[in-house]
Amino acid sequence: MGNLLEIRDLSIQFQHHHSIVRAVEQVHLDIKENEILALAGESGSGKTITALSITRLLPPNAKIVSGKMIFSRPIIGMPALSGQARDLLTLKPQIIESIRGKEISYIFQEATASLNPVLTIGKQIQESILLHQRVRVKKNELLNAAVDLLKLVKLPHAEHILRSYPHQLSGGMNQRVIIAMALSSCPKLLIADEPTTSLDVTIGLEIMRMLLELKAKMKFSILFITHNLALVQEFAQRVAIMFRGRIVEQADTKQIFSSPFHPHTRDLIQSIIRL
């Protein structure tokens, strides 16, 4: 498998009052086509900031001070160089906006917080579909597409859910809605940032197994951000361990768990609670 995204020498700093905080330093990371790469580490290690920097969703006081992000997919809006790999960090904001949510989609930690409480689920899914369409879509076609997306993520009674509001659904159902919206544009890279954190163990496992099935069906890559190495062991093909803003170890999942190299990796593995 070839690389879908290559991150090289990524460093990110935060301006905090009159001081500078180094959040991410010299990160090297490869995401291959059609794989699940887990970016694992304790809270505050720099996982989410690294992921947000891919499409420049960083907070205002954050600055990318160095690095390259080579994305191998053709980039819409750049016909002269279509088919060629490009550095995402050098692209104009309007080009990044065309990539964000289409070629690269996100699933954020809190599904309910990611949904608008005053709009129906159907309205939000249809807006997500329209956002990345290049041709006008008829109303009935849009409705059918929204129903199909809910069925794709195994939500029963799709027509009823489309008329519902986020507060009327469970956390697991809202998470499936967010996944449906993220997949509405058929992305090549899905960034799942702690997608099971707010869910109970059983529902979280169902969500991860569903993502695995969808990945096999739709052929996209997943950057799975987590501190839960039990999930990593079951679902990821490769693992990158992050510690204090750096990637300290990166290898196949079996190798990480059978012969961890870095002391922090060993500590994380030992912290897994086995019932």
C-alpha cells in the first residue's frame, strides 16, 4: 500500500500570554491507503492538535512553525497539478476548505456537541451532502441520500430519525449520525478523534466494528486518535505512540504489543485493564 498522507517535521507552538508553548515537535507520521493507523497517547500529548493541523483547524493562538504534509490525492480546484501530490501546508485557505470535509473528514469526541440542537437530523445531514455537491440536487434525491446514509450506519427507522432532534437520540445514535455526515462525501481519510469516549463500552465497540465494516466497503483510511490501547490492539493495523508532543514509537500493532521499545509505550500497555 502506498502512503495517502506523509507528515514530516511537523512542529506547532501556542502563544500563551508572553510565553511560547511547544505543543508538537518534529512529528513524522505516515498514513497508508486503506489502513487504520492509531495515534495513541495520554491526554495532552499532542494527538488532537496534530490531527487538527492536517486541514488547518487549529485555534487562533496556535502556529505551525515547520513541517510538510504531502497528500497523494488529486486536489480539486488545481487542474494544472491534478493527480500530483501536494503539501497541504502550502495551499491557499479556499483550497483547504474544499478538501476539509470532502477528501478529509472528521469525527470529533462529543457527537452531541457536534450537532446543532435547533435543527433536525435530516436538515443537518442534507446540508452536509449539499456542501460538497458540484451539481444541483433535487429535494427528493437529497432526502433519499440522507435515508441511505442513515441505513449505511445501521440506524433503523431512518425516516423517523430524520425528523428528530439531537436531544431525542441516544449518544450512540448521535455518533452514528456524525459518522454518516462524515462519510457523505466519500472521503479518502477519516480522522476519528476519540470516537468512543462518551459512550459505554458495548456501544463503543459497536461503533468501532461498524467503522471497520465501512472502511472495508468504502476503501478509506482512518486516523484513529485514542488513549485506549485495548481498542488499538483490536482494531488498528499500525500504531504511533505520542508522548510530550513527539512520536516516540511507530510500528505494526502486533510488534508494539509484543515488543514495545519505548518506556512510555510499555507503561501504556501495562495500564490496560483486562477483565
